Amino acid sequence: MNFKRQNREEVAVNLTPLIDIVFLLLIFFMVSTTFTKENHLSIDLPEASSEQRTAAPQAIEILISASGEYSINDQALINHQLDTLKRGLQKALGDNRTAPVIITADARTPHEAVVRAMDAAGQLGLVNLSITTRQPGKSE
């Protein structure tokens, strides 16, 4: 028995219409998009006669113990009152009202003590406050 071989047509997906639609969408979005030109200020900066750098102001560090006792730049304060803390900060600041203040408190320090230190700095007009923390899992 001799069977005739049937020629099967190979099945393929015609991608030509898909490519046409993609190009049409691309052209549509390119034509319909609006571009705005950003306005830039043109300024003429003055030239410096020399490279003078101002020294960074010395930071003031407020240490607060677990019992709520304060020390400013390693100088212990006599009590926990707000007025005492403000006087200590004024003494440490001198004439420099832009010095950064770093508050370092024990993890067991009452929240009230930290807020009191922030309040004293705020009443003196200090705005550059930082509170130190430590990385989780790292011990001192």
C-alpha cells in the first residue's frame, strides 16, 4: 500500500498587524504629548577673592543619664530644673546662637527629661537639634 504524503502547511503567527498597531500607538503618543520648557533663572555669581572657610561651630552635647541628670559638654548640672538647664546652655553657647545641639540620652531616661532639654534649647532660639541613637544589635 502506497500512501500519499500530505503536505501540511506550517502554522505561524503573523506579527505584521501587531507591529503596525505598535507603531501607530507610538506615533500617536509622540504627537499628542506636550513638552514644556522649564524656565531657569540666569544669575551671575560673584567671584570669591580667596577660599576662606568658616570653621564649623562647636557642637554642644547634652548628656542625660537614666535617672534624668543632665550634663552639658561633660559638666554636670546641679539640678534637673529648666532654668538651670537654660543657664548651662547659655554658658556653653556664649555668643554663638547657631551651634548645633546634640542630645544623648540613656535608653531608660524618662521622656520628660529629653523633652525638657529640647524645650530649653527651643526657648533659647536654637533650631539645630539632633538626638543620638545607636544601631540595633550594636552595644557600646
